[in-house]
Amino acid sequence: MQPDQSPSLYDRLGGVYNIAVVVDDLIDRVMADDRLNKNPAVDEAHHRVTPPGFKYFVTEMVCWAAGGPQQYSGRSMGDSHRHLHITEDEWAAFMDDLHQSLTKFHVPAAEGRELVTIVESTKDAIVAASPRSGPPPA
């Protein structure tokens, strides 16, 4: 690292091992969250995808997005989630699960905010667009 460069979020989080611990907890929460599993498509996906595989891809993605050396090798967020028809309420439940995991492992506030910003940047690809009510504006 150059002397004038600040450490990456990946480094400030402690690297892959620390990130993997938080992701492990997060995915366990997500897989068991009744707020998410009430959506039949999400519930089915949670039973089709193995937790270790899911944890691997999420860890890989978080490490990559946080500036680590990993390269994300999974599908795009849209391709992975579009068919699940995830609602705003389900997104809020997922974010609550994320905050619980960050709190459990005492992730420092600044790093937690950066990580939340990264996760929030995927929302448009994950949350289904709300159906319009009524005719389009003239």
C-alpha cells in the first residue's frame, strides 16, 4: 500500500476471515427469517440453495465490493433475485438482519455504514418494482 493511501474497507473489516464470520451469521438469519420466507419464491429458493454455497458467494461478493482481492463469480443481483419478486418490506427485513449481524460482531460504525451503502447499492436490482395503480400519467 502506498503511504498516502488509506486502507480499504476490506482491510479495515479485517479481511476475508472476519467478513466470512459476519456473512455466515447473516445468511443463517436470512435463511430462517419468517419475514422473508413468507414469500413462497424466497422460501423455495432458501430450500433449493445450500447455505454453504450461498455464504460462499455472498462472502466473495462482499470481499470484492469492499476492495479485497477476491473476484465475484456469481450471477448478477438482478438475475439472482428478479424472479423472487422481493418487496420493500422484505428488503427492510433483510436490512434489519444485516444490522443485527453487524451489531453482534461489533463492526465499527463507519465501516458498517460503508458496508450498508454497498448493500443498498444493489436494492434496485433486487427489489421488484411496485406495480402501478391506475393509468400512466398523460
